[in-house]
Amino acid sequence: MSRIALYSDKGNSRSTNQDSCCALMANTMQGEVVLMVVCDGVGGLECGDVASAMVVQAFVAWFEEDLPKLMRRTREVALLDTLEQAWRTLLDDLNDSIRAYGIKHGVRLGTTFTGLLAQGGSYLVGHVGDCRAYAIAQGRVTQLTEDQTLVSRLLVQGKMAPQEASKSPLRNVILQSVGTNERLEPAFVRGALREGDLVLLCSDGAYKTADEPCLLRTFAWGTDKGLLLEIACRRLVERARRAGERDNATVACLRWGSDSAGGRSAPAHGMMMPHDAQRAPRTVVMLEGSKL
């Protein structure tokens, strides 16, 4: 059986948590299906928490209402193509809705987005902004997403040295976020999952103080039981606090199980919105899940 876990904290200096996240699991005729989303309200904008919550709520509704229909009418070989197009459409609609909300209320708001959908031993990751997705498999950590930031672009172009990046005043300049760009261009990554593989979604407050060896140490011992996975998520966030990280920090984690294509019952869903995360630290209660 696969396991999912969440942990979020408002950080050392923030009065509110502008991160929103969810982790949902459901049982289907095609095996377990998992959705995880982490969104970080864009810093400096008035209603980043509203934007991040709007995106998470929309993906929860999509998972519960639209995904079952897509799975029933789509051949498995074409499922990831269909899901990617569905996410592109949903993100475009959310981008327009959040922009319209901002115009109507006279505020500026936006959010990053990193989401994972896992089914049948395959995964799809969608990405906008600077949250990250990592895979941990066979003792190795792989960063699945590329930061959509000005510093990251300058590094790729060879216009900035790696040692400059962590101290650059440009490091928080995000090139894309949902609700701030007239035209959104999300990135997508696909891959395979084997028994025991982990996928982490992290807001920047959780990963900025953690290199890949740290991620491996933190999660290597948390692969067997769900409780240990939750503790590992908490340890990563609390490590960021001890290291002086001031931003909100959120981690969502999936450990893919051996019977994930076998149709057994699954622990399901947890969701954390900004208003749920005012007291820190706090974990999400994993509730009994719905079935697709």
C-alpha cells in the first residue's frame, strides 16, 4: 500500500502561512491514484494565501469530480497525455480566474504550483514557479523540476556563477506564477515509480536549507510506515526553522507501495489551506478517503 504525508509550518517570522497543500489517495479499478499539490503564495503580494488556496481547492475538486470521468473514458496507454492536457486547461482557467479576482478586488495575488499525479506505476508532475519535486530512489535524490526563477535562468545561461546564486538579491524573482502572468506556460515531467520510491513536493522554505544528502538522510529511514513518513516531513521543516529559514515551509511526500496497482483500500485524503496553518507546527489529519 502506498503512503502519503504532509507537513506545513508558517516559519520563524511570518504571521500567516501562505502555503497551501493537499495529498489525496483513492482506490480505483486501475489501482491506487495519488494527487499531491504544494502551492506557495507569491511573496510581496497582498493575497498570496487566497491564490494558493484557490489552486489547491480547484485540484481537489478536479480529483474528486473530473478525474473519474477521464479514467473511465481514456485508454490507459493515453492516460498521461489526457491528464497533462487537462492540467494545462485547469491551470489556464485558474490563471484567468485569479487575475480576474485581483482586478475585481483591487489586489495583486499569485501562487506557485507543483503537483503530482501517480497511477499505475507512472507519475506526472506539473510545475509553475519555484516549489520543487524530488524523487528518492535506490539511494539517490533527483530534482525533477527546474526552478522558474531569474537566478536559475542566469545560471543556465552562464551569466551567474553557482556561488553567487544563494546570495544574489535576484534569487526570489519568480518568472512565472499562477495569477500574475497573462500567458501561463507550465512545465511537465513524467516518470516511473517502483516499490519504495519516494516523491517529495517542497515549497522553497523547506528546501533552501537542505541539500540532496540532507534529503536522503531525512527520508531514507521513513520509507516503511506512514507514521515515519510524517515524522520525516516534520523533521525537514523543523530543520529549516533551526537553520534560520524565515519563510513558510511545506512538504508533501508519497511512498509508492508494492500493491498500488492491485485495488486494495488506501488511506486517503488530507488537505491544508492557509487558514488551517496559523498555528505552527501542525500536521494534517489523514481522513478516510473517497473512492473513484
